[in-house]
Amino acid sequence: MKLQHPWKPEYSKNSKLLILGTFPSPKSREMGYYYGHPQNAFWKTLTESLGAPELPYDVEARQRFVREHGIALWDVFKSVDIDGAADASIHDAEPNVFREMIAGSDISAVFTTGRTGTDAFNRLCSGEAGMRAIYLPSTSPANRRTQKGSEYEQRWALIGKLLRGELVSSAGMKELDRKTIEEKGVPSMVLMERAALAAVDILKAGVLAGRCKADVAADMGRVEVQTDRNKAGIPADMGRVEVQTDRNKAGSPADRRRGNIPAGRNRAKSGGSEKVLCVCGAGNNGGDGFAVARLLRLVGLESRILFIGDRAKMSAETKQQAHIAESYGVPVIENDLTVIDMSEVIVDALFGIGLVRELSGIYLDTVRAINKAKKDGAYVLSIDIPSGISADTGEALGGAVEADETVTFAFNKIGLTIGKGAEHAGKVRVVDIGIYQA
């Protein structure tokens, strides 16, 4: 029998994130609200994630609870044929439409409980919603055995971390960028320059230590990478956090760590002096890469740029950074992947946190070439996020760069802490570049 969803979505203009089930169970429909089965762990798990002192038990208390914490609730499907509460039996389903709900609120991330709902949303709804869903393990009593594992705790902890400002989604980061640029008047080129300076500082302090002109650093106004900001209103463990995820496992290329490239890792080909290659796309992440190459040139390092894509599609800022880099004499090669294998240090600035589609064509080939170079001994620093990783879900979208280190800006991103994102990011450094954070 075809069932229609019995309620309107639970949200307000102040909602900051959306949690979706698949479709209300018979017990929920009987109770008249979401996750109504007495043995469903949703409300207990959510309370623990938020560090809330009291578990809400009745419908009124639960409505008040989610509203006070900025949480919206709904389900993926508007109507379904379903046997009882078994998601696996769902067929002839019609999805809900989320655009109006998201536009009328501050929702910056969508979470879905269970694999069925996550897969359905990302397949059917992510395009119109403008964001992909982040998987949460099911709280259903049918999945009780999976509710004691580390993945269950880690995934559900994301809710509290996002609401406390310890992590941001891609949409949340874009809104902070917008406020900084449009409301506070900080030019986007200033933010781009500070991001590039931060990346250069990491390279100079680590893999390129001892290779720069010693008398230039003081004049560069460099952004120092610290581990403690303690700014008013910002949690002490938020800014410039170093999340150690580098793998250095037996069998990996030797000595992948901060510091000079050890003997045997110098991959420069005979007759070539270029050591650093910045791989840049057409978006603003690519603009960061163009700026990094120029700044490295200023401290006496041989750098060059590999641009992947179509110059006509460059953002205004990236077009300007490309012009500046070329005026400083930085060589720019276009769409020639053979140069990747000639570099011992690679800066990955191909795609940033805005990527939502799967990589293909030359973009996927570029990612594969970078990963091959890394396996052969190159060091890889990713700018903001490894290219190919979803900043929200941690998925590898067709393929993704495997970085030694990732420098990300203002806040750590959800996708760098879970899934393939955590595996591919290496050591994550969160650096303040002046983003408005109130």
C-alpha cells in the first residue's frame, strides 16, 4: 500500500543542520513524531552528541529540543510502498523536495540516518538541495549491534562538533567567506594571498627547509602556523589544529614526514632544476596555487605551474593570480601531465571544498598522476582539501589526491575527518587567514 508522509518538516529559520530518516516507521506514525519507537536510539544518541543534560521523552519536549539546538528533521521520501519499518523493502518511492526548506533557514549540512536514506538522497535529491548527505549509522532497534562501534560514535559526534563550531561544512565555509568579503570588506585577493603565504610557510618549515633565501622571510609578512589561537569566542582547540593522520606505514615511501627530503627522495630529472610544481585548476583553489608558486619564486625556489582546464573558465581571482604569477616569470604549462613526474614537491590546488561531482577525464588523470608521483617519492601538499574529496561526506568523488599534508583554512572541514578524506589528507593543519568567525 502506498503511504504518504504524515507531517511537515520540523525546522525554523534558525536551523543549522538537517537530519533525515528514510520514512517514518509504524511506531513513529503512531506516536506522531520522528523516531518514535521506544527502542530507537536516536534521541539518546543525539542528546549525547550535543552534551545536553536531559533526554527529551515526549513529542513537545522533542520539538523544543531540536529547535533550541538548531536542528531540522524530516525524511528523504514523500511517499513509499514499504513493508513495516524495513527500509530494504521500499519501492515506488517519491522523494521530498528540500530547496525551499534549505533556502528558508541556515542549514549548511544534511545528515541521513542509514545507508538506504543516504544513498537515496545523494542519488535523487543532492542536485536540487545543493549539497550531499553525510552518512550517520542507523539508530533503529534492528541495527542495535552496530550502535556500539567506534564508527557509530565518531559519526554521531559530528552533529555536536558542527553545532559547536569545531567543524564546518562546505556551505558553512562559503557563508563565512561571503560574510568576510561582502559584509566585512576584506578583499578576496587578500584572503587568497594569506592562504598562499600559510602554505608557503608550511613548505619552508618542512619539506623545503634550508632551501630558501634566508633574508626574505622577514619581509614576506608570513602567516605563522601556530597550534593555539585562544581568541575570544573561539574554542582553544579550534584554530590551527594539527590533526595527525599521516600514515607512515611500513611499505610506504620512506620518511614521509616534515623536514627535508631525505637522501633518495630527490626526484628532479637530470638537466631540470624545477623542484616544485603547483597543480592548479580554474577555481579559487587554483588561484591559491598560482600565488604559492609566485611566493616560492620570491624566496629563491624554482617553481612552476601546471594549469589543468580551460583558461576561459577561470574565476576572476584566479585569472588575476595567473597574470601576476606570469608577470613574475613563473613558468605555466597547460594540460601536460608529463611534468608531474618531474617534480619532487607537488602542491595540489586543483579542486577545493566546492567539488560535488565525480572527477573524470583529464581531472581524474591528473589526480592519478599525482598519486603515482607520490608513490615514486614525491611530497604532496594539498590546499584546503585533497582534490577529489567531498568536504562534507569525506567521499572520494571518482578519485582523490593522497596528500602527505593538507593545509586548510579557518576551520577543519567535516570531510577531512571521516571516510576517504581522513585517509587521504595526511597531516591536517588548520590555519587562520582572517576569516570572520562570529
